[in-house]
Amino acid sequence: MVEDYRILDSAYKHGITEQEIHYVLSDQNPTRRSYIMHDDDDGNAQDMFVSHTGTRPWPIEVGVSYRPDENVVFHADKVTPAFEELYEAEP
């Protein structure tokens, strides 16, 4: 569960909307899956969330970094092959 996050400008680079990001991160989203990623350059934990949103024909991935003072969404895009494979393998 991700609460109280800030969306960085970099998350909008690929045309994913704020509403789509919020939906992917929502606890009310039954298709959401999360995957642990490598730590960022400052040693902060990161997760990638993947979900269908109903707004696109493919799942969206949203990257979140857990900084000491805030959680930030740094990435949002069409799901990449590595995360799509993980996502599609789950029920």
C-alpha cells in the first residue's frame, strides 16, 4: 500500500495521466501487483506496481521510491516485458 506520495515530473514523461497513476496505486484496484526493485542511488527502497487501468489496451507500470521524508512516483509507462511477464504469470 502506498500512501501520501508525490508524483515527480519524470512520471509524466511517457504520457501516463495522474488519474491512471492514482488508479494503479489504489488499494481498490483488484488487478494491481507490486514487485520489489533495486534500491535507488541513495539506497532508498523501490517498488514497481503494475495494473490494467481500463484506459489502455495494456497494463501500466508505476515506479515508487520510498525516501525517508516522502514517497515519490518517479516513473509511469506501458509495462515493460520483464514486468509484463511477471504480471501475466500471476492469477
